Amino acid sequence: MVDDPRTPPTGLPVRVGGAVGDDLERPSSARVYDFLLGGTSHGEVDRGLGRDLIDAEPLVVPIVRENRSFLRRAVTLLAREGIDQFLDLGSGIPTMGNTHEVARRVRPDARVAYVDVDPVAVAHGELLLGHTDGVSVSQADLRRPAEILDAPAVTAVLDLARPVGLLLFSVLQHVPDTDEAHTVVDEYLSRLVPGSALAVSHLSADDPRVDAAALRRVSHAYPRGPVTPRSAAELARIVAGVELVDPGLVFAAQWRPEPPRPGSPNGEPCCGHRAAVGFVRAR
Ligand SMILES: C[S@@+](CC[C@H](N)C(=O)[O-])C[C@H]1O[C@@H](n2cnc3c(N)ncnc32)[C@H](O)[C@@H]1O
């Protein structure tokens, strides 16, 4: 990890041949996000877009860090509540502090199916996690719930007859149609047994601290199209299928914050994503 993502990292950009080679020529959300987090799995084209995002909205670095911190707090809570299997959709590049590491601090037997649409993120995941028991990494578009839930990479790791933690961290803003985002989440939830859980974070359209329109404008450079930040009302609809735990749908930094660690460099809690965690109740 490097402290300032504007500093070129010392690690080499990923080199993956064959089918995913072309994807390295264009920026990807997974690699730009890795750059913003201070990782090393990105190329010049990703760093270029990452710098453009920072120029457009300098809070983008604290925004992604806060999202990562929410992932840790949400997965820890779910593991403490007894969830020991997770479906992590739009999981990105599995850098430090990923879902199975967090969950296994509480439940060493936790199982995780990582799914991402980006072939380079998946190639990274396979390299890093391919031999980790109880973990799978596969490529799919989260907008196809039935395909994902029946895919061998997922069914090999998850038992859908038992509660599952469905994780959607900073990914639904890549689904442009709000009705579709809502329907897709409900379709997953309808396949999960009571006691399952949903954890979501999502880029906000109506956080007065953040220029979401600027982030959307710059993100037109993504080959799959720009991000779609959403309002609190739109997000409330997307998470309506679960019973939210306190404090409900709030900015990520307000969701069960931890006391600041002495000497923590993170400064003020930031902004940008709204977040929520809830459980599927008996139908
Ligand atoms: C901002 S990153 C978030 C990564 C990770 N969830 C986290 O919070 O650390 C968004 C990720 O969603 C993935 N993604 C975007 N659209 C997707 C889709 N339709 N299906 C699956 N993954 C998608 C991107 O490839 C990228 O890895």
C-alpha cells in the first residue's frame, strides 16, 4: 500500500495474457479503485483516470477508504451474527482486508464466493486466492442472479439452504437503471433463506459535500459506461427487501463507526457512500 495514490506505485501493472489482454488498454473500475486505495494492481490508463477523478473531486480518496472501512465493519457484524458464507458481488481486486480475511477473523471457517464482471480483477483473484479453501473467484455480471446463484463456482462454496451474506459494496452505481438495480437485488433476496443478510454501499447523488456530478462526468471514460450515483430515496427502495439493523441507511462513516485509533492518519470521517445492512426475515 502507498499513502498517496497520486504517487506512482512501485509494483508493476498486472500482466495477464490472452483473453483479458485487451482490457488492460482501457480503464477498469476495479483497477481504478485499487489505485485510489493505494494498491499496486493497475496500469497507466487506470492511474490516469484515477488522477482525473481526484482532480474532479479530491474527496474521492477518503470516499473509497471509508467504503473499505464499512466493508470491514459490515462483514464483521454479519460474521458475529452467525453468517459464515458470503456472496461478494462486484468484489474487485482482492487486496488486503478483503471479505474472507475479515470474516475469518470472527469465523475461521467462513466461505466466500467472489464474483466480478472485470476479467482482470478475476484473473488477479484467481492468482491470489485460487488455492484458498472455501473461496472461489468467478467472472459474471451481477445483473444475472439466476446464472450466478447456479454457477458451479458459487454452488461449490455456498450452501443456499443456509443463510448467506449478500455483499454489494460500491457496485450498484455501475448498474445504470434504478428499476433494474432494485429488481436484481430482490431476485437475489428471493433465493436466500430467512436469516440471510444484505450489506450495501452505494455512491450518493445527494451528499452536499461531494460533487457526484463531476465523478459521473469523469467516469464516462469507463468502457461499461459512467457511474450512476443515487439519492437516499432511490437507495431506500433498493434495500427495502430486508429489515435494516440500526442505524439504517446512512452515510458509510455514520454506520456503526469505530472509535478513532490513536494516531490514525484518516482524519475526519468522510462521505460519498450511503450504506446499510439488513436481514431477510421469515416470509
Ligand atoms: C468500486 S469497485 C468496488 C470493489 C469492492 N466491492 C469494494 O468495495 O472494495 C466496483 C467493482 O464492481 C465491478 N462491477 C461493475 N459492474 C459489475 C457488474 N455488472 N457485475 C459484476 N461486477 C461489476 C467492477 O468491475 C469493480 O470491480
